[in-house]
Amino acid sequence: MAFTSVVFSPPPTTPSAKLAPISKSQIQIQSEPISQKLNSSTGSLKSCKNLHEIKQLHSQFTKSGAIGDAAVLTKLIAKYSEMGSAESLEYAQKAFTIFRNSREDCSGSITYLYNSLIRGNSVAGDSREAISLYVNMLIDGVEPDNYTFPFVLSACTKRLSLFEGLQVHASAVKMGYHEDVFVSNSLVYCYGECGETDSARKVFDGMSERNVVSWTSLICGYATKDWHQEAVSLFFEMVAEGIEPNEVTMTSVISSCAKSGDVDLGERVLGYLTGSGLTSNAVMVNALVDMYMKCGAADKAMQLFDECADRNLVLYNTVMSNYVKLGKVKESLDIFREMLDFGPKPDRVTMLSVITSSAELGDYSFGMQCHAYVLRNGLENWDNISNSLIDMYAKSNRQELACRMFDQMPNKTTVSWNSLLAGFARNGDVESARRVFDEMPERNLVSWNTIIAALVHESLFKEAIELFHSMQKEGLIPDEATMVSIASACGYLGALDLAKWTYNYIKKHNINRNVRLDTSLVDMFARCGSPNIAMEIFDSMKEKDVSAWTAAIGAVAMEGNGKRALELFEEMVTRGVHPDAVVFSGLLFACSHSGLVEQGMDIFKTMKEYYNITPSIVHYGCVVDLLGRAGFLNEALDFINGMPVEPTGEIWSSFLSACRTHKNEKMASFAGEKLTKSNYEKTGAHVLLSNIYASFGKWDDVANIRMHMREKGMKKVPGSSSIEIDGVVHEFTCGSESHPSNGIIASMLDEINGRIGDEGYFRDLTNVLMDVDEGEKEFLLSRHSEKVAIAFGLVSSGRGVAVRVVKNLRMCLDCHTFAKIVSKVYDREIVVRDNKRFHFFRQGECSCGDYW
């Protein structure tokens, strides 16, 4: 028996089908081995449209005895295989067994039947069985032909079975079929999908004949490897050689343009498509819309969308999901509403975008409606839907419903646990978040990043770093998101040694340093009192966004270098980076702490008039601080009265602080009244007012303020200072004697007081704002937390090592004088970070110039 000709053609396109030039290509059998014994009834197999009709004919063949005819069995097996379902392939296998056991000579049909079975199993998705059939074929001594190899290579491709693909390639070469264009195309596609792009290129380059499938297979391979620029270049090379692309080629190339984010390249491809006369269908329109949206050209994408007459479900889902990724959730919901009015019925992919949109908007009511739709349409068993519902309820501050949704899930994946964990973390319930984290049956990097970030957000910096070390012990490699949190924790602790370790860890493990991580490192070293390292990292950054410039300005501002902050701002603007409101806050802060009043006022004016940024209450507070700190109290009050918005308690608190600094009792009393009337409930402001009254000896007013604070449940935050010694952070509070080294510290303080007394130091008792005798005042002043921390630093570190202290409140005048003289007497650099700025004490001088 002889085989008739075959044709190679791509599969029919459906919205849900993945376009692939080889793996889903079909060899359409135009005719089978012909037997003269076949009557007209067997010919009706060609018209069978479903398995039931084939089985009916099978029954007729059995009753009539025709089933014993090898030619009938051949036709029947081929038809069963062509159906490509698990049941039809089971019948095909049974018929094949009968065929092999028949006494007739079947050598002419056996290869054809093996090919049919291999192809059928591959199409049905049972690639393992397809490969097994090929192995059995070789064991039986049946020689493959040029149709066998594309079928079995398709199965290898679907399973990404590179090892088996290599063996099939070797067999094809041995039998001389490797020069067949269809076999070579299948090899190129198989290697490409398995990530062996170099091997795919080698096969491609060795082909004596190439067609559109050859080029498309290699383009798809490049795209799989994320070599998108190379894929597009290959496309233009293909066109230059006169090969006309098909829709699979175009879709793959457009997709590569989308993933590379290069809209200009996409426009070039579109230009070819427009001029080629190639008809664009729904699949290609969908690819173009996806490309434009991923490249940030949503307007062009929507123009294509509006012009498309046949808007199918896939197109609607593409637009909605891309809008969600772009953060344009309202636009996504607008498309959804249009879809409900004119488009197809939403599916689970649609609802995923819709639920995510409602979560981002915090629209609990609409989210509930989405949940109801999911339940009515049986979509709740899809894990991603349930996970998005958990996220939606958590973001709507309905954590109890998120927990209920989680409890009802039959299949709780790691993503489900992470969604619940993120909900607790987002709502500030760290205790519950930690409980969920500890109960997780399996944790991934997202789990660790979520809980570490939650601890940092709640100012539990030590706990975050301890958990990071636990993560390392479990063998997980952190990513840039992890290290952003750790850098933030180190920065707030002011632990320079730990900061250096973190920086070296990032370099040693080659963790991807994106703009966000580098910006966090700049901020970390700035907060740890090392602006030089901070600026070295900033200067080394290849890409700098507005956040990076803000961090650099903040780094120099914290050490009081206002002039350098202004220079950085000018450099930023020169490089085309548009400043935002946060940048101006940093600049005003820098000017305020450097006494640059005129420059600061110019910056405030520029912000409004040149950059068209409306000042917030934060900016107004900075200007009040700028004027007040410099002693321009009348000007500061005039500025407050001229504000276009009602002054808040924060404004009056800033003005009150300036009144205290310049000892203006009258204005301080006025500001205190305004502060009280503003119902400002921040504890620090009321403590400041109490301290001002105490400094003026108004103890009745002090008592009234403290009574008011007790009634409101306000508690004064005790002064505390921390210092890092050998990687361990030690914390001290004012007057506390609980530290294990308390005896050594007390002795050191006595020694210090004796030595600096010889240098002319005397205690400024006006800094003790309590109604006690002078002896008690002297003792309390000598036990301020920063003094204790400095003493501990001197006895616990080597000669010449800088003593670095972090104070949670503003450094008082007496402690400032104390640190200056100690730095000179002991020849040690002392660095103190209070709640406003850094003080670098060297040889009896401070970097702030006594202006803070």
C-alpha cells in the first residue's frame, strides 16, 4: 500500500489557543491507504463529526465482519486518533491492538498507524503517551518516516522534554530526515521552546530550505528566551529575504515589542503590517492593543479597541488587565461596564481584573457584587479568584470577611496564605500577621518579604532584622524588596555597622540593585550618619529618579549642609528631572537647619510660581520653622496669618518651638492658646508647651497641661538613646540603671564629668524642666540618655573609633555642650542623631554650628 501526499498547515485559530507554528501544527492526511474491499459504508467515516457516530460505524463493521479487514481497521484507527480525546484514543489503541494481531500483511500501514496514534495523543495533550508510542515503534522494529518526527517532536515540545528531543534529533540525522523542512522546523521550535536558543539557531542556519514556519519558529524561540530585540531583528531579516509572515509571526513579534516596552519598534512592525496587505484578525488586534498598553500608549490602544468591530472576550480582558497593571482601575471598570452592555459574558479572567480594581479603589459594595457574580456563575473554585476576593476584603478593611473567605477555600495555596498575611499587615495587625506567618505550611519569598515589611512599617526594626537572619538560616535568597526593608530598618536604628554589613551582603550576593534599592541605601547611610557613603552610592547610580534625588538632598540636609542641598536641586533640574512636593519639603528643611532664610523663601516661591505645585500644610510648616528658627518670629506670625488655609496644630507647634528657642514668653503664650484651641492631639506638642511653661516657672500652667494630657490619655514619650557596639544595639532611657554594665557606665560618667569640668563645663540646670531642688536637677541632668550612651560608647569601643548615638527626641542644650567638650577631651568623634538632624562633634565643635 502507498501513502498519498500530505500538506503542512497551521491549526485553526481560536481565542483560547496558544499560537505556535510547529507544536500545534497539523499534518492533514488527505487520504489513507486504499483497500478495494471497502464498501461505501466505510467511506462515511469521513463524515463522522463526533465520537458517538464513529462508535456506531465501528459497531456496524463488527456485525458485518468488516472489522477483520486490515484496511477497515486502518481507517477506523486513524479516525479515532483524529478526534484527539482520551476516550477516542482509548478506542484507537484497542483497534490498533486488533490490527497488530491480524494475520494479514500490515507492514504497509503500521508506520501510518503509529503516526496517527502519536499525533492523536500529542494533540490531546498526552505527550508522555505520544513519546512512549514512538519508543514502542522503535522496539517493534518499525522505521519512522518524515511524518513521525514532527509528531513526536511536537510532544517533546509540549512537555519541554529536551533530553527526548535530543534523541529524536539524533535519530532524524541518522535516518537522513534532518534535511526535511518539516522535520527541521519541528526541531527549531522544540529547541526554542525548551530554551536552547543556540541549538535552535544552529539547526536553522543549517537548513538548505526555509519557509515562513522556519523563521517563525526561531522568532518564537527568541521570544521564549526573552530575547525580544533579537526576535524583532530576525523578523525584519526575514522580511528582507522576501518571506511573507503569517499571523503567528506577526503576533509573536508584536508580543516581543510589548514585552520590550519599545513602542517605536512596535510602530515599525505595525508599519510593515499596514503596507503588506496582510489581513489583521482579532488575534493580531489583541496583540497590538496589548503592545500599546504595555508600552504606555494607552490612547493608541483604545483607538484600535474602538475601531475593532469584533470585540471578543479576549480583547476585553486584555484591555482591562492592562489598565489594572497601569494603576488605572477606574478605566478598567469603565471597560467592564461597556462589556456588560454590549460585549460577551464575563469569565473568570474578567472577574479577576474587576475584583482587583474594586480592591484598589476600596469599593466594598462593588466588591460584594463581584463576589455574588462569582458565586452565581460557579467561579469560586478558581484559586486566583478566591485570592483576589481575600485581597479585596482586606483592602476594604473587612478583615473578618477575608478570613471567612480564606477558611472556605478547599485548596489553600501559598498565594492564599500570602493574601491573608498581606491583609493583616496592611491593616497594621502585626500580631495576627505573625500568627498567620508562623502557621503557614509553606512559605515563599513573598511571605518573608510581607512580614518583614510589616515589622518595619510598625517600627519593630530589631524584630525585622532578626527575622531576616531566620530567613537566611532557612536557605532563602532575598531579593531587592527584602533588602529595601532591611535597609530601612538599619537606617531607623542608626546602626552603621549593620548598615555596612547589609550593603556588603547585597554586593556579595549580586542582588539586583534597582533604583528603589539604591535609593533606600542612600537613605540608610544618611540616617546612620555617614553622608559620604550615601553620596558615593548616589553618584554611582546609573539611573536616578526624583525619589533618588530627594534621598540625596535629605542626606546632606541632615548634616546641615543646606548649600549642597540647593546645588543638588539645581543639578537635578538641569538633568530634566521634574521635582515633586517631597523634594521641596527636603529643600525647605535643609534651608531651615542651615539658616538659609532668603534661599528658603525663594524655593517656596519657585515651588508655587514656576513648578505649579500647591503647597501642603507640611510646606507651610517648613517655612514657619525656617523663619522662626532664624529668630524672625514676627515674620513667621505674619506668614501664618497670611496662609490661604487654616493653620493646624502642627503649624502652631512649629511656631511654639521657635518661641521657646528664642525665649519669647509673650508669643509662646499666644501660640500655646492657639495650639490648645486647635484640638491638636499630638503628645509632643503638649509636652513642648508644658516645657515652655516650666522654663518660665509657670508651674500651675504646667500642671494644667499635664492634667489635660492625662484626661486625653496622652503619655509623654521618655527620652531614649541607642548605640551599636559589635553589631548589638544597646538602648538607654533617662535615669534607667537596668543595663548590665551600669556600674562601669556610672564610673565612666564620674570620670567624664571630672575631666570636662576642668575644661570649663558646668551643667545648665534650665534644661531640667521639673519643680525639684538643684541637687536633684543636677543628678537628673547627668543621667540624660545620650550622656549615658556616650559614656558606654567610650568604654566599649577602641581608641579612635567614632561614638554613634541615636536619640529619639531633640538633643537638649546641656547635652549638646557636654558632647562638644567630650569630643575634644577624649579626642573622639561623636555622632548624635536626634529627631531632627545629625550632630557631628569633632574637637569641641559641632557641624550644626550651634544652630539647631
